[in-house]
Amino acid sequence: QVQLVESGGGVVQAGDSLRLACAASGSTFSGYAMTWFRQAPGKDREFVAGISRTGIFVRHAESVQGRFTISRDNTKNTLYLQMNSLKPEDTAVYYCAADSPPGGSLTYTGSSAVDECDYWGQGTQVTVSS
């Protein structure tokens, strides 16, 4: 079992930056690939970024490539999402998720499918005004 708690959301203006954090407890954080998803009103939850167990391998959705950066600190059991050059279309509730890597893979960066993630946080709201 993994408990995940997101923080760092807020209301910002277009062009601003935010850093989200996801604190994990209850199990071995470094045993999971971790992902960020987001869900805007009236839309499906979508993949934003994923990171491997050690943090060496990452991937980002095309919509955030070059603006957002996922990272993790296994000594602090914390996942991060640095968001720069925010746009109004980034407005959403942001969720972190833990994903057990197949065979304990060290290169797996997590699934982009909502139903394949094992544990979820409660979400943090990010609102970007124009």
C-alpha cells in the first residue's frame, strides 16, 4: 500500500511557474515508477509525465514537453513536477500515481493508462488565468 498526497497547486497567471510535490508513505517509494496525470473540467484524465524508479528515465506528454519537468527524490519519498510557462489550458486537477513496474524494471516510466496505475493521490488544483 502506498499513500500519496499532492501539494503545491494554486492560482497563477499565464507565464508563471509552479512546482507540485507528491509525498509518499506506507511502502517502498523507490519500488514504483511514478506518474503525473491531470483532469480538466469535463475532460478525461490525461497523462502528463512519468519517471522510472531511480529517476534516470523520464517521459513527458507532447503538450507539456519543454515546459514541465518530472523528477523524484527517493531519499525524501517525494515526486515533483516543475511547471514553467504555464498556459490557461494547463488548468486542471493534477494527480500523482504509483505504478508497479513489470518485473521490477528500472527503465519503466509508468503507464499512460489511468486504469493501469496502482495508487492515486487526492489531487491538487492548478488554475492558470490569462
